Amino acid sequence: MPELWAGTDANKAAHHCTVIDTDATKVLSRRVPNNEPELLELIGDVLSLAQDSPATWAVDLNAGGDALLGFIHGLWFWLSIRAVATVSDG
């Protein structure tokens, strides 16, 4: 049973999601438009690949970003690159 990590770069018009397993092997890479049916399909595909094992999601948003992906999935966290840079500056 695979454990997966899904990273999503969220943008206004479209998102890009890359999923890797615990060996860092890419198992999915997809660009999807920012609409509910396509996002639900992406989420379903990732959960199907996970085969009832954990799938950890990270979403990269810049300054708040789009909420649609979050409302649909409901189980992810995000870090904006700006926040990471601010924290790392000390």
C-alpha cells in the first residue's frame, strides 16, 4: 500500500499537482483548470492511487490564493512561499 505526497501549485486559472511515493517516484503529474469537476477528478485519482493509505497534501498559494481547491478537499495545508521566506529570514 503506497503512502503518497501530493504537492499542488495553485493559481487563479489552473493548478498543477505532482504526486510522489515514499521512494520519491513520480506517480502523477497533472495540470487542471480551476473548476470543481476537474479538481474532484484529480482528488479522486490521487485517493485511488493511495489505495486507502495516507495521502498528504501541500498547496502552494501566494497571499491567500484561491479557495476552491481547499473547500473541495478540506484536508490539506498550505505554505505560501512568501511566508516560508519570512520565517527563514528569522
